[in-house]
Amino acid sequence: MKVRILGSAAGGGLPQWNCACTGCTAARRSGSHRTQDGVAVTGDGIAWYLVNASPDIRTQLLAAGDVEPGPGPRDTPIRGVLLTTAEIDHTAGLLSLREANRLTLYGTGTVLGALQTSLPVIPVLRRYTDLRLHELPIGEPLSLDGGLTVRTAVVGAKRPRYADHGTGDDWVCALRITDDRTGRVFVYASCLPEWTDAFDDFLKGSDAALLDGTFLTGDEMARETGLTRTPREMGHMPIVEALPALRRHRGVRVLFGHLNNTNPAASAGADAPAEMAADGQTIEW
Ligand code: MLT
Ligand code: MN
Ligand code: ZN
């Protein structure tokens, strides 16, 4: 199995266009940028799946040699997009995939429902491409091309600000992707509001994981921007609170992604208490 980190920043990226915080200013000066959260994963090196489609998807795909089109003029190794939330930073890039001959989207009924109505990406895309939709079954295995199997867990109920009520509560998911051939497991949970026993079980025995690194601590957002909402209210538990739980999972290579611009560990060369994901980083095992 191979996982490519397409983007390692939270919504807005690093630097964010209108932000003069310490992290954004430093990133602007140094030119060390992070694009918005998403990964690409493959079992056989031929069939690839995107996990989320950020507004930066075009740049991310151009930088990823593994997913180059061919051999036919419009062939692409990308077999589908697995959506873990319906947030704008995970879905706006779908519009940039409209040139595909065929596009297959996977998401919970809640997430796909929001993309039919409040943020009508699905009806728009239907006018451009042969769009296929698959509901992600919660807790059940779903087979993907290239010998991958994905299991979905609902980890949060935070509704995107744009979305209406009414399509269910399965807003925020984690994915456990297994390579059927090698038995290797990758867990993706870039939005994790709290560490539950259920999530502990979900992570158990995996080989690598991309976890929620939006915030390093509980108060950096307030210090940097004056905003008083806590990380938990924003649906992202801070890294320092996840670290004690990770002592139970020493065999898992953990990378923190979805790094917010106020996270001091997101800056180039910063001290970090764990491995921070980097754009373009590939892990293979
Ligand atoms: C989040 O991860 O909490 C959302 O993407 C926030 C946002 O970008 O609006
Ligand atoms: Mn986000
Ligand atoms: Zn900033």
C-alpha cells in the first residue's frame, strides 16, 4: 500500500490568503507553503483513490507523478474520491475534477445529501461527467479496486456551516483502509473531535495513520486570532490531548495533518512533539 499526502493544511491552507498571524506571515516570507488536507492511496500502484478533494486538488495532482493520466488520452488511475466530510476544504476540489469521463464519489448518506442540496456539487457535476455515487456503509467493509478494503467509522456530527439540517448526523468520518494482499492498514482521521473507545479500537493494529493535527494545544487559536471557540467546539481535538492515547498504539506510524495556520508545529523547522505530515510526502509499506 502506498499513501501520498496531497495536502497537509486545514481549510484555508498555510499561509491563508487573508491571515497575518505569526505562522502565515512566516510561511509567506519563507515560501514554505502547505496545501489543504487530502491524500491519495493505492494497493497495487495502478488503481488510486483520493481521500477528499481540496480546493488545491489540481496543483496537488500535478505534483504527484504517481497519478499521471494515460495510457489512453483520457485515462486516469484515479478510480474515485472518498469523502470523509462535506466541508468546503474537502469537497470544493470536486468541481475541478469535472473533466473526468467518469467520476465516482463515496461518502455517507449525510455527506452525499449535503452535496445534493445545500452545496449542490453533485447536480452540477452531473452536467459535466458520468457521476457515480456510492454510500459508505458505516462499520461494514467495502471493496475497492487494486485490492483495498475500506471501513468507515463516524467520529463526529459537526455540520458544515453552509449546510441545512435534515440529511442525518453522519457528518465526520474516519477511514480504515486495508491492503487485502499484505494485510497492511492505513487509518485516516483528519477531523477528530474526541478520542473515544470506539476510535481507539478503530486505530488498533493499523500500520500508519493520518490524524487530526489542526491544533497543537487548546489555546493557540485564542492567542493568535482572539477567537474564543475551543478546538473541541470546532471539531478538532488538539495534538497534546491525543498523545497520551497514542502511547497505547506504539506500533502505528502516526502523522498529524490538517494543520491549522495557528498551529506552531505547522511552521517550517518548528519543534513538534510528533511527526507532522508534509505535502508530497509518500509512505509505502
Ligand atoms: C473544519 O475542518 O473544521 C472545517 O473545514 C472548517 C472550515 O474550513 O470551514
Ligand atoms: Mn477542514
Ligand atoms: Zn494565519
